[in-house]
Amino acid sequence: MRRPNAIQKESEQIATVQDLTGVFESTASTQVAKVKDKAQLAQEFFELLWKRYSSLRIDPGERIGERDNVEESNKKVFVMISAEAGLSGDIDQRLIEQMLDNYDGKTTDIVVLGTHGAQQLQQKGIPYTHHFTVPETDQYIDVSPVISAVSGYASITVYYEVYVSLGVQEIQTIDLAARIKDMGEDVDTDDIMTSEDTIFEPSLEVIATQMERTMMALALSQTILESTLAQAASRFNAMAGAKKRAEELHDLLNMEFHHAKRSESDRRMREIMISLKKKKQRARMA
Amino acid sequence: MKHKDDNEDLSVIARGPFDIYYEGAAKAVSASNAVGQFDILPGHADFFSVLDPGEITVTTSNKPVTFNANNGIITVRDNEVMLFINI
């Protein structure tokens, strides 16, 4: 059995880990609440704008499909939205595994958002063409550099993380161009705005072109925001799990400490008893 | 074209991704686009435009509400004005 002071030292270290994981758990919980509110506001905004964009009487699908800078090779790109830092549980790992199930290096390039994902891909020896950092912020992120990096591809698939509940986060994918295309297809005919009944300034063509880029950027920003929320929830779960394990370990060490203490006092008691017995024997002999 | 009641107030929604700048009735909305400064009054024709950076003013029955936009989109449909700011 280990000595009580060695156990006590380890127990103190575990108590520190327990405190730290408690702080991380609390920070992650605050982050979840904060990002959840923002995500809800942004979703309402996005839906309103989406509705207005859908009402433009130009088939957005055709426009997206006819982008001038699409490469002749028709190469695909996967955009992977991971966490910027670690301590977010296994969610990035699951994201990468799901993405790699559909990955073919000959036909597909990878663009990574988030340093954690980039590091994991490097460790697996999977190349990526671009890496963008994702600031740990609940503000909208300027995604124009990402849009510029992916706009030349025939197909843009975004792999991102979705918050289902505090305990459940899922991996989802969207085809960015197809999503914008789908918008124009389920519009109520009463909502359609044409140049016959609407004034477009400076022109319908200019507005449609700008709206396509804006909607694509907003759709990407939404996925980043959703991922940020899922990562915060995953971090909360990871920290709650680590805190629970630290508590269990701390309890075990406490028990071991008391056993060791009792065992030590029993041993001393036995030694005292033996010594007393010997003294009595020696007194009788004398 | 649908009939528009010139006596009605405008119904205005001005939002950013994380901000609600104004929501409610208004007498007018003033902003600027590539063509120049413009005002939207009740009964305005349906309208869709990209906004230039600058100040936007919503004139209400109380004091006017102003806010700045780096960019944005304005749509007018049947006296309903939607401003999508800083997108």
C-alpha cells in the first residue's frame, strides 16, 4: 500500500484538475448560451433575407451553375469547419472521419477552417489547399476570402457541426451552390418580384449577382455559427466528463488515503502492543 | 399591381445578423444607393436595391431612428420595408 502523504499529494493534484475542469465546464456553458442566442437571431435574419432573395425572378441555380470562373476539370471542394482550438471533445474527429469517407484526392480539394482540423489532417497526411483560422467570436465572420478560394470549383460541399442538444451534436453537409439553387424553386408565386412590378436599382442583373454572393457568404457564415455552437456544447460535454472523472478519482484517492491512514495507525498500534507485550515478558522474566 | 394605401404607415423591419435596429411603424425611410439619396414613403412602388454605405433614417411618429450601414439591401413590398444591414 502507498504511503498516505503520497496519496494526499496526488489527491491535491486531482482536486486542482477538478477545479480547472469545473471552470472550463462553466465557461463552455456560458459560451453555449451566448452563441445559441446569437445563432437564433442570425437564423431569423437569414430566413427573412432568404425569402426576399427567393422572390427575385431570376433562376439562381442557373446563375450559380454558369459561374465564369468554374474550372474546366470540374473538381470538387470540401470545406471543413472545425474548431480553432482543442478541448472540444471528439466532434472534430468525427467530422474528419465522415468527410474522408467521401474523399477522393484525385477529384477533391480540401479547404479547412479552424486550426484544430488542419492539425488533425496533417497528422493523417491528408493535404489541404487552404487553411483559414476561425476566430473564437460570436460575431459574424468575414467569409469573403473563403468564398474567393472556393468559387472556382464546380461543387462546394461544406462539412460542419450542428448543435442538436447540449448532449448531442451531429455532423452535417450542405452543397453550397445547390442550396442557393434550391432557394429559387419553392417560391410562392405571389412572392415573385419581377421588373414588371418592381423597381430594381441599379438593375436586376447587378442585384441578382450581388445577392448570389451575399447569400453564399451568409449560408457559409451560418454553418460557421452552427459549428461554433456545436463545438461549445461538445467542449462542455468533454469538460463535464473530465470533471466527473476527476471527482470519481478524487473520491477513490480519498478512500485510499483513509485506508492507508488507518492501516498505518493499525500498524503503529500493533507495534506498540508488541512492544508492550515484550516489555511485560521481560519484566516477568526479571 | 396591388393597391397600396397611401394613408397607411410603413411597416419597417431593419435588422443585421445579430441586431435589430428597428421594427415597427414608420412615416418614411431614407437611405442612399448607387443612384443617390432616396426616401421611401407610404404607397411607394415595390422596390429592391443594394444600399451604399452611410446613414439610414427611419422617421417615426416620435423621434427619428438613425443607424449606420456598411452595406445592405432594402426591399419594399406593399408598404412593408425590409432593411438587411451589414451583411
